[in-house]
Amino acid sequence: MTTPTPTLPPKPSPQASELARPYWDAAAQGELVLQSCSACGKVRHYPRLLCDACYSDAVTWLPSKATGTIHSWTVAHHAFHPAFAPELPYTLVTVDLDEGVRALGRWRASPANPAMAIGLAVQGAFEAREGGADLVFWPKV
């Protein structure tokens, strides 16, 4: 007799606030966008109501190249949600984007490029999944 495979719940979907909706709408299209203050031009990420440089609430959304360098990373050995358990362990990487802000995403290495190091040049993109999209990074070629 075989043991039935348990059914996992779906991965959580982003609950986009009005403030972050342009970010998640772009993510659904596979694009990374960043807020830019319309008053002083400072780029910020994650989406915030006010600019931390001039306190303006005027904002524009800029497309990002999703390129940068590794700032740090961590390896997850425990799933924060049951739907992620089959993917353990996985690596989360913090990237200093070329636009001057940091972003967090999943690391996608391959046998051809498994090494990671602080300062390594990376490229990122959104991967579509059921219920959302995940930002992933890999070594830049």
C-alpha cells in the first residue's frame, strides 16, 4: 500500500495595496519597477508613501534593468509557509541594484554557475507562478 501524497496549499499571493499596486502589476508582466520621487528624483524601494529625502508624496515609476551586485544572502532551511517546503533549502539574495536601492529575491544558480559571492554581478527578472510572480537573480554573463 502506498502512502498518499499530502496536498499542499497554494503559495501565498501578494496582497497589493494601492501604494504598491504599480509594482505588482509590473511584476505580473515580468518587469521590475522602482519608485522615484517626482520632486527630488531619489529612487526608493520598497514602495513608500513619502520620499525619505524631501518628504514629497509625488512619485513616478521607473523601469529597472534588474542588474546589480550581491550584497548578502541567506539559505532557508525551514519553510515559512507549507507550500515552500518542497523547495527547501533555497537561497534568498539581497542585491544592490544599479539604481542605488536594494532588492530581495530568490537565487537561481545552475551547475554551470553555482558560485555566489558578495560583489558578484547579477541579473534579475520575475518568474511567473500560480497566484503571483517571484523576483529571481542569477550571475550576470
